[in-house]
Amino acid sequence: MASTPMWKIPGFTAVLIMGLTTLVVAEEERTRKAMLAIGSEEFQESCAACHGADASGRGELANKILKPPKDLTRGKCRPPCDSRLPKTG
């Protein structure tokens, strides 16, 4: 008796596509979380001393430099800071 190929079974393709989509979405979420973790670590190492851990522009070195650091919580950032950030969307 010949068996029916799996892709000819009704609904198999839909289930396969849903499963693959779930795997892709899960991988994208893991990648996004990893990128956020890397970005956070980079910010703490390279930026927080001046901009502050909360990015408010009031880091421990803020009053020791000639030009006050920007408050990054306002969403306005121009190069060089945003040119080093990974694109997330």
C-alpha cells in the first residue's frame, strides 16, 4: 500500500508554515533581546559616565567636560551617537 506524501495531507502545509513561522519569530525575539543587551552594555561602558545610567545627561563626569552631555531620554540624537547604534526596526 503506497503512503500519501505528507505535503498532500490536508492541513499539513498550514501546520508546517505555522511551525516555521513560530520558529522564525522566536529566533527574531532572541536576536532582538541579544541586541538590546549588547546595546545596554555598550551604553554603560561608553556613554553612562557622561550621559548617566538613565541617559538623562547627568552622569558622574557630566560637570567635568566642556560641553554638557545631551539628555538622551528626549529622543533627539544626532551622529556620532546614533551612527554607532544597531538598527532595530
